[in-house]
Amino acid sequence: MSVQRRRFSEEFKLQVVQEVLAGASQASVARRHSVSANTILQWMKSYKTGRLGGEATGAVSPEVRALQLQVAELQRLVGRKEEQIEFLKKVSRLQEQQHAVTSSPISGVPSRRKKDAR
């Protein structure tokens, strides 16, 4: 004769875990709900890692952690692109300054170089 395992809902598990977190002893909660203390211990571990009742404890799920790493990498890339943009702006300003120096101060027309003077 086989014993059928009982299944508990997420709500029930959360209720039991909340009772233990509120200060009730694990043994008394186990007796009151006819659940083994070891089962409650497993539910507590699941709750603390965020696998029971979502992220009730602020624990980070693997999916959230992967997204956090992706965001950090993208922020790093954006920082590099901003540095590149600033560098290109400086180069552009220097080229404009050099162009302004080679133009005629009277007419504002760029002076001809020797190659262009043919």
C-alpha cells in the first residue's frame, strides 16, 4: 500500500513560513498544520532564496540576476560610447580651429596652399 504525497498551495506554504518568521517555533507550527518540521525548513529555504512566493525576501532570482548583469554591461558600453563621442567632438573642434587659422583674416576665404596656386 503506497502513501500518497500531499501537495500544498503556495499560499499555504507562505502562511506557514510567515508564522515561523513572526516568532512561532517551527515545531509548534508543524504540529498545528500537520506538516513535518523538515518540510517547513525546506519552505523557509525556498522563501529566503526567492523561489517561494516570488521575491518576498528581496532575494534575486537567476533571471533577475542575468538581467542585472546585462544592464551593467550595457551601461559600461554606453560609457565607452560617451567617451568616444567626447573625443570626436574635441577632434572636430581642433580641426575647426586649424581651418580658421588657415583662412584669410580679411576676406574669410581660406587661403590657397601652394598645390592649389597653379
